[in-house]
Amino acid sequence: MIGLTLGLVGAVLIGASDCIARVTTQRVSNSVLILAIMAISTTILTVWLVITNDFPPFHLWAWAASAISGALNVVALYLLYLALGRGPVAVASPAASTFAVILVVMNALSGEQWTGLQMLATVIVFGGVAMLSRQTPGQTQTREYTTQWLQKTALLGLGAALAIALRMFLAQEATSELGALHGLYLNRLSAMVACLILLTVQLVLTQPLKIPRDGKTLGLVLAQSLLEMSALGVFLAGSFYGGRVSAGIGYSAFAAATVIIARIFLGEVIGWWRALWISVIGLGVVLAIVGSPP
């Protein structure tokens, strides 16, 4: 029960972070935004580890998994922020939430047991994402978006889902050896280094970058960093203390959390069409978890 509960808490936290990203991604370059998020969280965790004198012990596989997971974290956030920045959140977030089903396929390909129910869930989820990006004749709720626009947003969300799935798997691998706090710290540190490399390349190529300057935007970036860090930390704690599957069940609800929060704070209209296919996607994710072999 603790894994499921912490997973749900993580879903709400990341849902709030994604809604803030809908605003910050339009004001700040993605690479600058991700670097700020990772630098803030890494600094906070470093201070805490110095105070407690509790740095991660060296473990080759765990450190390597954390490094790769951190780099994938940057890729996942970059694609997700592109999707959220384009909008609508009600398409971007459910598409990204398919990472839970992708994990099932990854495990099956790696030799883990799989069930027919899991494969059915895979078809249901990806079918739901495809329908979510379509408009129906006479539909008024998404008239501001063309079908092509929605499809590209959904594809960016799916790209993020692929990166998230592998990132989460590797982060859980590291956490099983090091514990939640140390796993989170190495993930943040690795992501910050990867983002520094990305930003350096962009500067060398003289790409224009938008930097947060006003206090309101800086405050939103800080809030987003704290929420994103807390969400991953809670998820890893749930995986470590309550089991990976239980934490995954709770965390996979972040798409619904994001859409609801976006409706409350951003005023995004959900509408019956999106609500229907979001529900189908949610059903598929639940089926994928429930159908896991004992």
C-alpha cells in the first residue's frame, strides 16, 4: 500500500510541475529551463548530504545506471516540454503517460514473463493516444488546434514516454542498490552534467537562448524544480519501500492529475472527446499493471 500511495503523491507532484511547464516553456529555452531545474535540485541535495555526511557509496552498476538515467532525464524533459509548450496539456501528458506500458514491452523483450493482458493493454493505450490526437467533425472544444498540430504534440509526448520508461527503469535499478535518496542525488547530478553539455553545444552553435529574468518567471522555475525533484524522490521511495509495481501503478496516474490541474489553474477545456480517450488510456495502463505475471 505504501508504494501505491507514494506513487500517487508523485503523480500529483509531477502533474503540478507539468502545468507550470506549460507556462515556463514559453518564456525560457528548454535547455536553460532543464539546467536550472537540475542545478537547483542538485544544490539542495548536495547541501543535505554534506550536512548529514551521507554521500552515495560507489557501486559500478548503480552509478552507471544513474548516469544513463540522468542523461535520459534530460531527453525526456526536453521532449515533454516541447509537447507541453505546444499544447494542449490534455494531449501531451496522456501521451507521455504511456511510459508504463512501454516498460511492459521492455521487460518482455528482456526475457521477463509477460501475459496476453499486457499485450492487449499495449494496443489499447497506443490506440487511445492515436484517437486523442484526432478531432471529430463538428468538435468545438479543440477548434484552436488542427489535427496535424495535435498529432505532433502526441508524437513528442510518445518520444518523451520512451525516454521516461528507460529512465525510470534505470533509476529503479540504481535505487535498489543505493536507496532512494542516493539514487535521486546521482540522477539529478548526472542530468545536470548532461544538460551542461547540451547547453555548451547550443552556445557553440550560437543558438539563441531565452533566459529567465523577471522575478515571476524565476519563481515559477524554482517551484517547478522543487516539484519535479520531489515527484521523482517520492516515486523512488515508493519503489524502494513498497515495490516497483505498486509505485508504478500510482505514478502512472500523472496524466489524469496533469489534465485536472490544467483545467483548474490554466483553464484548459477537457471536453467529452479527450475525457473519453484519457479514460481509455488510463484503463490500458491499469490493465498493463494488473496483467503483470505473479
